[in-house]
Amino acid sequence: MPISHAERATPSFLEEVRARTGPVATVALLKPAEVPYSYRISDEMVEAIAPGMRVTVPFGRKGKPVPAFCLRVSDEPWDSTLKPILSVIDEKPLLSQALIELGEWTATYYAANLGRTLDLMIPAAVKRQAGTKRVRYVSAVSTDEIRGERTSKPTTPKQAAVLRVLRGSKKPIPIDDLLREANCTEAIVKSLEKSGLVQLTQVREQVRPAGQSGLVKEPDFELNGDQKRAIAQINSAIESAQFSVEVLFGVTGSGKTEVYVAAIRRALELGRQAIMLVPEIALTTQTVERLSRRFERVATIHSGMSDVQRSRTWSAVASGDIPVVIGTRSAVFAPCPTLGVIIVDEEAEPSYKSQASPRYHTRDVAVKRGHIEGIPVVLGSATPSLETWSNVQRRKHYHLIRMPRRVRGLAMPKMHLVDMAEEHRARRGVHMLSRAMEEQLRETLQRGEQAVILLNRRGYASYLHCAKCRTVLCCPHCSVRLVFHQSTKLGHCHYCHSKLIVPAKCQNLGCGGTMVKFGLGTERVEEEIANRFTDARVRRIDSDAMHSAADYARVLGGFERREFDVLVGTQMVAKGLDFPFVSFVGVISADTALAMDDFRSEERTFQLVLQVAGRSGRAETGGSVVVQTFAADTAPIRHAIKGDYEGFAKLELQRRRELNLPPFTRMMRVILADGHISRVKAAAKKMAEDVAYLLGRHKIAATVFDPHPSPIERIRDQYRYDVLLNFPTAAGLVSAVAVLKDEGVFRAKVKNVTIDVDPVSLQ
């Protein structure tokens, strides 16, 4: 952390600057200040201020009041020029010391503002105290505290009754309860307060408790040997109460969820709490439902919650009333006072990376929190990220746990690869479903079983073009093609969310050709399946069709109850979901991600194909998978068809090492954006030059690449340029961030600068 700066007043030449020792608070301002500041604490505020609380402090020459987080309180030498804290915002700390340390690390590593990082760790609803009300408590003043002429003995039977009730209680009583029990009015209590015999205090409390509760229902099945060994190793780590990372590498359907349940149960038996992180809100609904049957009190934290729900949940978790927390990214900051284990399910999922500052990766923050709190972290996946796989091989505190078999001895699904180039040569016309996929789907429906169809592309047609001049219809604000949506009959931009009417004829001067819808999307697949299989009940699940957690829960619950037969969706259907009656999975276009200009595209392709295949055959009926692709000879497709994770990881890691790419290096991407392309280009060039000069001067090893237009060059009318930096070590990256921030390099003269450390996408 940077050394704190003292915010001092400017003394006049007549003032005597007196030095003394007293309480000083180190605070992080909720404004663009890159270092903490020191403020003195007045005698009146000493008992009211603690680390983790928000305070108001004067800042700048005019002493403008600004909010800040108190990081530390200590007795230090100070003089009369040190400015005092103005006021205290919170009644009690919002962040524990461990969470403050986690916030400091997050801000430092991800090159973010510390005050804003701490602020974002706490839901806005909690800071507004949503879902709470002020409750007035009454307590009797003890005999030792009664002083002064104002104090007198009760003179009426009603006053005596009130004091009798209060002195019979070991703690203050809510005034409404007191009035009811003593059978009196509020005026009686007020008169006793005026006489100094009772004291009234106001406290904010939750309106009603949060969290789901119910009867615990244990499933009736025997764990297999792989599960028992995994549980023994993880429980041993929990019991030791020491930091470690347990990597649960289990094939799809191997029963990882039961291992998670056992780990959570062991933490609870030891009087501790547990956090389980899931990547998608769609996965959260099913996971919460299943875990709520196994534990009495479960809280959920995700973006679909209301303000009141979020505030009540936070309060119940912070008090320890709810021991189990399940949620998406922000749940990693849940205020558990007795945390015993953190579980990150599907740890390789890209949605764990925040796309807003601080651009943290939830998995890595979870590992850091485990290190700070001295507890184990469990990372689970059938396709671990290459970062995690590399850490297993290189770091002593990473331990690999293998689960190579499915539960109940179930077979892995049969994989069938369809080369769509050959399919098109052998079959006339445009067909989204190959002959093999149509046949497998038909047989599945005839047996009364269910199917999942994956296409990782939303909409109806991926682009629209003129059949005559070949002009492609693009977004007027972004450098991307418009996607046609059948549901709205409009062209949609999936980046700026613009919607445009699609002309029937080309608008180019002198052309007038017919506009043609081309390419695939989930809407079009849904339509084709419904047309070809008229008796099939088909539903679509993607971000266009789903708008809240309730939408996901309704569709996934309906599919589990077999209310429909075919589920068509994007990548959110590929991971974590468990449907016993799904015996067929179809992948429409396995090579979608390979077209992206991104060094992670092959890893993403492999993970997606292997994960969605795992949704099939989770019951005795067995399963089959058809994978359609135009890239049948590529390494990710070949290895995914064979289910060979370790073979693919070895090959891809070798390629990454040769190219000096993560996980063998640490990458930082700086994106500059502005409405004027000449300005952003010049700023990117200057930044790259300044970065190279400063890192060289400070002898920090790094590779600074020449600035270049981003793969998507324009979004929302802002032109974008990238400056990429590669560092041999994480320590080098952190040192570079400190130097570059201190020198003001990131304050370029453009509209926006985004710093992305360890980017998961270069789009």
C-alpha cells in the first residue's frame, strides 16, 4: 500500500503549531485519490470510529466534505495543522479487517481506486440501509447512574409498572413491546425519561430475517470411492484451518456437487460459514434450490436481487445467522465473520471476470481471501482454466483431486463429429441441423427423452447483407454487424443495444438489391426445430429471452419437470446444469469462438464443447452428442471429441509458453477510447512510449507492444486503441502499476481509459 498522506490545514503565521500524540485515522477517499490520507480524531469521536466505517472528511484547499472509508486507527504524533474528521456515517463497521485487506489487494493488483473498490464491495442497498427501520429501545437507568435534581422516584402506578418491567429484563426492550406489557401510553415513558429514570435509544434493525430455511432432506444414494476420497482431502483441509487451494478436477457428472455439500457441512459442524460461488445466475437458481434442501439456512447473492433482499441478506450473513452463502461474483465479498471454506464452481468460466472497475477475477480474489483468512479454497471444474492447471504443477499450496468417473458407474456420452464442409457438399440447401443431428434428435423425442441444443450466438441471423453489392448492414455506432431478431423484426447491436429497422432493399445509391438474412442464431435454431419436429415442445434460454433470476428459474424448473422437450440456448446451458432426462446434446456450430482474434479462443472452444456434452447421459438411459463444425481438424475440437482435457492442456500450454503468453506471463491491457480517432491514436502512441521509458528507468522487466486498434475498433461512437503489456511475474506487474499510476501515465487526454489486468477477452 502507498504511504498515507496527511491532510493538513494551512496555518497562519500567527498560529503556534503544537505537536502531540493522539488518535489518527487512515482513510481511503471515495474520489479519484490514489493514496490514503490521515486525519485526526476528536475526543468526541474516539469511541464512534472504527476501521471499516465510512466517515466524512475535509479535502482540498477549501476543505470540501467528502466520504471516505476508515482503514486504520492508531495513536500517532500530529500537530494542529492535521485536519479533523468531520462526521461518522455508519453506526458500525461495514467491512471487517480481513475484507479491508482484501479490498486493498484488489485495488492494488487490478489498478483501481481503493476507496471506490471498498465502496463497491458493499451493496448500495446496504449503505442505504434498505429493508430496515428505526426501532426505539427503552432501558432503566441503574441506581449508580441516577444523578442530579431532575432525577426522582416514580409517582404513579403506571410509572412504577414500566420500571418493574424494565428492571425485570436483562436487556433494553422495544418501546412498543414495553407499552403493551406495562399497559401504558408513550407519555408515561417520556415522563420517566424526563425524570432521568429511563433512557431511550434508536437502533436500525432488519424488518424481518433473510435467507431460505426449511427441513433438511438428504438424498438416498451411496457416494462412490472418488467422492469419498475427495471429501476426505477437502475436509482435512477445512479442519486444519490453513490456506490451501484444492483443485477438484472431475468429469461432468462425477458428483462434484455432493463433494461441495460435504465440505460445507464440515465447515458448519466446526461452527464456521461457507461461500459457494457459481458463474451464472441460471446456475444459481438450480444450485440454491438443491442446496436449500440440504441446509437449514441458505442466503443467495446475485444481480437479480431486490435492494431489500440484498440488504437483509447482507445483515443476516454479517451477524452469522446465515451460515451458507451461494452467489455470483459479488458473493466473494460476503461479510462472513467466521468463514471456513470458499468453493468456486466452474472456476474456468469467463463470467467470473468483472467488466467494470475494479475488473477483478472472482476466482483469484477468492484465492486471495482464502490466503488472508487462512482457510482452504476449492476450485471445481471438468475443464480447469489453464491458469489453474499451471498452478497445480508449479505451486505447492495447490493440490489436485481427481474424479475421473461418473457417479453410479454411468458411461460418458457417445461423441459424434460432423464436418459441416462435407455435409454441405453432400446435401443441397441450407440446413442448420445435420442429418446425424436430425436423426439423433428424432430418436430422442420418440423415446420420450429430452435434448439440449447449443449455439453460442443470439438472435435469428448473425448478419444481414445485400445480395447484389454484398454490403453488410452494420451498427451506425459500433464496428460490428447488426444481428436480426425475429421476435422484434429489427436489427440489434449487442454492444450498444441499438435497434434499427431492417430495409427490404439495399440503401446504397444506385443499388436497390434485396437484403438477405444470413448466419445462425438461437432464435433461428428454435424456429427450425419447431418446424421440423412439430410435436416437440421447444423453449429458448438466452439473455434475450431471460430478464431476471425468476425467468431462469421458471424455464429451468419447467425443463426439469419435463414440461417441454428441447432446450435451445447459448453457453449458459453448457455448464453446471443437471437434468436426468437429457439423453442428447447437439452443438450447432462448435467453432464460433475460433473466429475471434483472441489467444484464449481455442481454450474457450474446447471448454464449451466438452462442458455442454456433459449435460447428456446423466441417467441409466445413456447419452449421445453430435458436434457440428467447419473446423474438424483443429486441436480443441479433436481433443474435446475424445474428452481429453490433459492432452489439450499440455498442447495449449506448450504453445502459450513458446509465445510468452499467460499463464506464463501476466498481461495488462489498457484500452483508450475517444470520439476522435486521431486523438485516441496519438494518446495511445504517447502512452506506449511513456510506459516503455518509465519501466526501463525503474528496471521493471516488461514487453510493451505497439499500440493498435482494438478488435472491435468502435463502440458507442468511441474509437478504441489497445496498449498491451506483458510481465514475467505478478510482482513485476504490481510494481509497474504503482510506478505508472504515480507518474500519471494512465491520465491520458482521451474520454476514457480502461485498465484490464489479466484480461479474459481481448475483444
